[in-house]
Amino acid sequence: MSDAPGIIILDTRVSPEELARLVRRFFEDMVKYVVDVRQQRVALGGELHADAEQVLLDSGSQQVDLWGANYYPGLGREGCIEYTALINIRPSQDNPGMEVADQGLRETIRRITFELVGEGENLR
């Protein structure tokens, strides 16, 4: 796990306590995050997806592999991920809007989120 102000890089599961801290830091009910789909790691936290994106870029990720989302604890497996971020607007990658359009990519983001962040469990 690596640190930046309010943003951590995960390659192992975040602790429930750390997740709760990051959720409450900016938004109270959710936390922004960016997934590196190639390296299968997550930058969790921050006020903007672009901040977490930059942390990953600074640590060796490639722009083409980074996708932003929001995680809502307490909403269960089906409601905890919102696949929307400004950094996802990429017409050159067939993603013209803020929401991740490709279903295969969404499934990869979901799998990595469930492994490293959570599956929508309630915060402690």
C-alpha cells in the first residue's frame, strides 16, 4: 500500500477501517477511485478522480489502463459501483461519455473492486 494525501494505492484488500476513513474524508457516503485494469490495482480516495489517476501515473501506470468509478459501501454487490468519472471520457478508446460503456471492461473493474475495495458491505 502506498500513500498520498487522502489517496492510497491498493494491491491487496483495504482494511475496513481505512475504507471507512477514506469514505468519510470527502463525501460521507462514497469514495472515488481509479482502477488500473492491466496492473490490477486501485488508487482509492481523493476529491477528484484525476488526483487518484495522477498517483497511479506517477507510480508507473499507463493512461490507457486507468478507469474511474465511485464506490458506495452499504449498497450491496449490485449497487456499490458507479462506473462514472470525467477521466473516462475517451473517444479514442470508444468511450465517448463519463460512464464506462464496454461491458467487459465494467466486469474487470467490478472484479478488481470486489477483490481490493469491497462488495458493498456496510461500514463498521
